Amino acid sequence: MEQKKNHSRRTFIRNTAGAVAAFTIVPRHVLGRGYLAPSDQLTKAVIGTGEMGRNHFAYGGTRVVAICDVDRGHLQQAKEMLDSGVKTFDDYREVIQLPEVDIVHIATPPHWHGLIAAHAAAAGKDIWCEKPMTRTIGEGKRVIEAIQQYGRIFRLNTWFRFEDNFYGLNTPVKPVKKLVNSGLLGWPLKVTVGKTTGFDWKFNWTGKTNLPVMPVPADLNYDRWLGPAPYKPYHPHRVHQTFRGYWDYDGGGLGDMGQHYLDPVQYILGKDNTSPVSVEIDAPQQHPDAVGTWRRITYTYEDGCQIILDGEGTDEKAAYIEGPLGKLYPGFKSDIPDLEKKLAIYPEPLPQLTDFTAAVRQRKQFALNEMNGHRSCTLVNMAKIALQLGRSLQFDPVKQVFIYDDGANELIDPPMRAPWNLY
Amino acid sequence: MKKILLIILTCTGLPAKAQTLPVTGLEAKILALAAKLRPVGQGDNTSLQYTLSGYAYGVTDANKEEMRKTASRAFCKALPIVKGPENKAFIISLLQICGDSKAVPALKLYLSSKRLCDPATRALVQINSPGAKVALLAALKKATGNNRITLIAALGEMHYLGALDEITALTASNDPLIKRTALLALANIGDEDSEPILAAAAEKSQFNTDSTQATAAYILYTKRLALNWPIGPAAAASEKLLKKSHSPYIRSAALELLVQTRSAEAIFILMKAVDDTVPQYRAAAFQLAGRNITGDNAEQWVRKAELSEGAVKAGVITMLGVSKQTAGARLIKNSLSDKDPRVKLAAINAVGALGNVEMVPALLYTMKTADTVSVNAIRDVLLSIRGVDVVDRITASMPFQPPLAQAALKEVLAIRNPTEQTIR
């Protein structure tokens, strides 16, 4: 079934590419004002061409000119979906040096995100990066430094703070932001992110703990796939669709969905420039290699606002947002009478720059950039560290270090496997 | 099983009798558990790994220093006992979490192993004691193959001045990977005397990025120098980079370092940079200026805008708005009628960023002669400005607006309830 789907999509893209190629020979004035010739389009290289990477081919306004993967099988499949002129590589360091590439899309597993983003920035590329932004808090800080130092434009690949219905909340984020800005719910607020408020934590992304050693497939450069991560003997469950179950590469369902769910919350609460001061966990002890499950994670900010990640979905009466003056439930339902009427008199949230190609062309910061992206990713990484250590932690959001906890601080920026480094 | 549970309870910090066990007893139990780890493919180590790692993570909690020392000691003793390289790598990874300086002698034995050099090096980097640095340097002198790369990078990461001669010599290597790693390590150490070597390498790359990473190393070196005092060498290196590189993004990096190292003159450096003809470099300069702007120097930027035009003026206005500098209010208001559409649009958006309700009449006046882009921008700004009389002012201006503006204003009124009276 999956093969058939891929075949159809491939055929469609091939046909579409043919149509686009045919159009390129038509003089531009014939196509009318506003038409963008391929030669004027921004170009992109996609690094990581698994299922996630192939989604990046279709993101509009740009043209794929190069792809890169350490799995020859993935690379070949991806190449068949694209124009024949697209260059292929197995080393991202060669891709980021290509002068014809404007934007680098990073769709690798998360343990590569920080390295590739920082190196691409140093090579003068703008960046579109998959979530979670980085695997560690330290890598996030380095990415910010690199993006700002080399004057690049960065966007993270989650979008719920500016478009689409926000999962089971069944409403876009904009009216929720307007409601919170209005003060009608009071302050401080408590946000519950769990099954009962419309968010599934995907606990199927757990790892396995007694894997036998398996031979590495001929198509896969396993050493390069591991990159900065510690060497562990190969097993197919560690790579590709199931890698999220291992701490070395990600953080299970929390790593997969955490930034999708939490980035809009940071925006709604106006916390884009800060982080919580504590993270409390209710979870079984974690295996050192394989990610397990958890029951509840509670973040608290300096002003008393809280975010609760309800892993078990036990609190059936939980509101999505609860304040001293009112509650908001999925579907924009509330216990505040005539909420929409009351809300109408308040101004809209400030507009956001949500067109990435415009941000690149005008050299303006995208709505979800390296700064607020790092902060929302820090929520995910704080919880991962607390889960690994098996204890609740206190955090200094200015210095971005844990307080009185050397063990936790050692996990902020663990050394990478040589020769990889992120200075 | 009871013993395992007891240790799990101990390491998770829960009240347990195990906390009162004599240290030697606990150490012996850890050793016994570690000895039970079976080589890969010969059994399931899951429970043992849970137990040992839970203990290693648990003892890093504050006020458990004695337990941490015990753990470190026990894991060091376990290293020669455990069977197979993967189990040794596992124990070393626990020492990376809880090891102390006394673990160095045990760890350094594995620095010559092909499989275990990497985990042992990372554990030593994390321990970061003087002994760890000496051990890594000694190992580098005897190392071969990929282990050399691992050790060079580690010594750089630890900023170990004692490794300077050894690493400097390796920058002349014919092996490009060794040369690249050595340059980056040398840069990371950040000694003033390394400047000619790093500058020469970057010069060969024409101060541009390439696979040698020589320019990246020079930038890293300048950043490291900037952390030292006096700051002169770092400023000189930044200037060299800015002068010699033709790449806008390398120059952007150099500009940031120059502003950091010559902070007293930062505003003059930035004002010159925003006049650059390369848009990417100019945009990076504006972003940097936005991070450095204060109430004290905002007036200077206002004057800069008044003396500029086009993209530069628009950039300054945007920067003043985004950084919410009220000193720019008059300039922004006047620029709403600028003939250059870039300046006009920047001024409209700056009003929105400032959220200044007093500029609503000026926005409405601008709307009368505005094109579609400006009308839409003003509409968005009017939607986001807080104020009790925004709606009244819009309603009053409606009859005097052209059709395009009227349509946009009706949209604003439909969203901002016309009965808006509440004082906020």
C-alpha cells in the first residue's frame, strides 16, 4: 500500500517537474507580472531524505538543487522524485559549500541538527530546520551564536504559532493568544497539554533494551549516521523510523511532538525570551539508552505560570488554559459567558513574518526563528535531562544552567564523538 | 533481586536502608552487579543497566558527594572486570556522568584502544581535571589513526595550554583531517602566539569557508581571544578578518567580533557598516545594531536616519521600531509621508512595533494616498494597536478615505468591535 502511494507521488512530482520545465522556455513577460522564473527562485539543499526530508521538497517558493543522505537507498529513492539535474551527496559538508544553494533544509535525526545548522550558517546559508531544534541545550545556544554571528535567517519546521488548527484544541493559536493578551483569564495561567486537551504524546516512540548486534546494511554509512553520537553496535531499531526511542538521538514522543505542542504555548504565554525556573517529573526510572514513558511533567515559570504535560491523560476535567478568572477548553469553549463578544474589543496580536522566502529575501527574522525556537526546544531538553537523571530540577533561565545540580549541567553540553565538534 | 531493588531505591534518592550501608559494602555490590554484565549477544543486560545507570545518575544529585565518590571508585574497579568492549564502553559512559578526578588513572588505560578511546576521552573531557588533560596529552604522543583526531579535538575543547606545542606541530600535517582538527584545537586554546599560523591558514583559504575550515578556525580563535584581557589582539584579528574577507557572512561574523572587542566605538563601527552596499552584510549590521541599541545611543541612530535615505533609512526605522525606542517616534511619524516606499512601509510597521496610539491619526492620514501594500500594512497595524479611541478615530476618518482604504478600515472595524469603550 505504501509502495503504491510512493509510486503515485513520485509519478505526480515527475509529471509536475516536467510541466515546470516546459514553462521555463516561455518568456517571462508572457507569464504575466508576479511570475517567478526558476532562475529567480531561491534554491535549497535538503539534508536527510527519509520520509521527513521528502516532505521538504514540496515546501513552496524554492527549488531543490541538491540532496544529501548517508543511506544510499534513501538518496536514490529521493532522487527519483526530483528533477534529473539535482545533485546528490553523502556528506553535508560538501552540500553546504555549494554556491548555488541559498537555503539548507535539515531533516536528519536531531543529533545532527545543531552541527549542520551551525556549520551551514558559517558557510553562509539560511536554514530551515526540522524539530526538535537541537538535541541539547548547549547545541541550541551554539546555533543561536552561529546564526547571529554570520547574519543568517533561520526557521524551525513547526508552524502552529501562526497557522493551522492547533491539534485537538481545534482552533488556531491566534485567538488563544488574543484571549491571553486580553487578561480575561487572569494571571498566572496553567496550561495542560495532554490527551484530554487534544494532544497525544506518542508513547510508541520508546526504545528497546536488549538488542542483538546486527550487520550494517550495505547502503547505510552507519558511522556517518551516528556522527557526533556515541558509537553503539548497529540494530535497525536504532535508525530511520524508530531512532526517536534512543536518548543518543532524540527523546521519544516528547522529542517528536514536544516542540510542536510547546512552542505555541511559549508564544501564547509571552515567554519567547525566557524559560521555566523548574521542571518536575513523575516518571519511572529511565534506561540509559532506551527512552521510556512518563506520567506527568510540570514546568513552572518565575511568575507562577505553569505548563503541565499530562502523559497519561488522567485529568479528564482539565482545561487547556486555566486562570484565576476563567478557563479555556478545546474548541474555544470557556466558562466565561459571552467570551467572543467580550474578546472582540481587544486588539489582535502583533502580525508575524510567516513567509520564509520573504524573510530570506528581505533579511528579516522569521516568526519562528533561532531565538524563540531555542527557548521552546529548551522545554523539551529540560524535561529530557530530568527524566534521564530521575529527579526534578531548578533552572536559571538567564544563564541557562541548572541550579545546584552539576549532574544536570553536565548533560547541557556533553562532548561529541570526534571528529565532530561545535565550537 | 532484592539487592537490585535496594540499590535502585538508594540511587533514586528515596528513603532506603541502603543509604546507611557501609561504603565498602555498597562498592562491593556495584562491582558484583557490573561483573554480571554479559557480552553483547550473550544475554539480556537490561535490568543491570537500569540499576547501574540509575545509581550513576542518582549520585550526581547535590549533597551526595560521598556516594558519587563511591560510585566513581566502584566503576573504575569494575572496568577491568566487565567482559567485552561494549560493556566497558557502558561503564565508561557512567564514569562520564559521575566520575571524578580519581577516575583518571583507570580511564587513561583505554586511550590507546580503537573502540574505547572515544568514550574514555569524552569521560575525561567531562571530568576536566589537570590530571585528565595530562593523560590526554600523553596519549596523543603515542596515538595512531582516528584516536589522534579524538585526542586533538579533546585537548582543544579543554583549552589546554600545555598541549600547544604538540598541536601546533600537527597543524603542518599532510593529513587534511589532522590539519583541520589541529587548527580548530589551536584556535580553541586561544593563545596569542598562535595568530600567525592560524592567519596564514585562513589566508590560503582567502578568508572564505571551505573544507579546510581554516577561516572557521580563525573566527573561533578571534572569539577565544575576545574572552581574554587585554582585548587588543582580538580587535586586531577581527579587523584583519573584516578587511581581508570578501564574503558577506564572514564579514558579518568579523563585524560582530569587532563590535564586541571595540565596544566603546561600536556605534560608529555599526553606522559605517549599515552604509555597506552588500544587502546581506547591511542586514546583518542592522540586526547587530538592534541588539546594541540603548536609550542613550538611540538619538544617534535617529540622526543617522535623518541623514540617510532609501534602504539605510528604512533599516534604521525598522530597527528603532523593533527595539521599541521611543526616541524614534518623531522620525517614524515624519517618515510615514516619505516618498520612498521602502521608508514609508518601514515607518508603518515601526508604528505597529511601537504600539503608539498617538500615531493613529497620522496612519489614517497616510492611508488617504497610500498604495495597496501600504493600506494593507496600515490595516494590520490598526488591528494590533491597543487604545480606547482607535475605533472612534477610524470611524471618524471613514468618510474621507478612498474606497480601497475604506474597505480595509471596515475590515478593522468588523474585528475591533465598534462598541469598544472599555478602558484597558
